[in-house]
Amino acid sequence: MDKDNQKLILQLKSTNIDTAINALKLVRMSGKPEYADILLDVFFETKYEDLKSQIILLFQEMRDVDFASIWAENLEKYLGREKFSDIVACGWMSPVDLSKNLMVFCRIIENGNFMDAVEALSVIEQNIHNLNPAENDDLEICLNNIFKSLTEDKKSLLASFIDPIE
């Protein structure tokens, strides 16, 4: 990573809210996919609600498939953290195609809390139409495999979406 990127990362993690917000504006303009994971770190580390809100807005407006893919593939590291479901919800709010990352959301249904599962299932519903038949079969197998291990509330949620294989 070059010096400009390192400087921008330090600014994003700054204890000065104005510096962090200005750095976020630069990240938004750059559109570099590698910032997706860094922004997740900043979201869960910062104490500034305004910065968190701005990061949420950026994720909701994701349009770059590479950025979104990096974002999705790094979500599980934050499972169990406060406001995790808010971050997951960005996946269905964003217009970007996340169909190549739906297994991540299947695992979030399995391992997250009920709200995480609601948001992850919404991402799946939003993107399932982009799957080819083999990918659709893989997702169905994943969802059916996790079904028996789910809590009753998550089973009810998932049963409304799939017809579980008994």
C-alpha cells in the first residue's frame, strides 16, 4: 500500500472527527475496493456516531462489484458486534449484485442473532434471481443444511423462504 493510502487510513482512524469525515470523503471519491475492509474496521472501532452513519451511507450506495465483494467476504469477522445487523442490511439496500457472495449470508443466518439472520436473508432474497442453476442449488443445500441447527425463531424465518428438506 502506498504512502497516500496509509495516510488516508490513519486519517480515517483519527480521534479528530473532522479529519476522519474528510478522509471518508476522499475514500468515497477514490472508489478503491481495498477500502471496503478498512471501512468495516473503522465502523466497529470508532466512537463517533456521525462517522458510523456516513460509513453506513457509503455501504448502502455500493455500486462496484469488487468493493461489495470485499465488503461481503469480510463481514463475518464482525459477527456479534454491536450494530452488525445494520452493516449486513446495507447488502440489500445497495443496488450492487451480491449473488457471488450469498454463502457468506447463509453463514450469517446460521451464526448470527435473529436480526442478523433477518438482514442476511433479505440480502439473499434481493440477489437470488442473479444465480445460475448450480449456484442456486448450492445455496439451497447450504440453507437446508443449517436449518436443523437454527433457533426456533430463525427456523420460522427461514421456513418462510425455503421448503426445508426433512
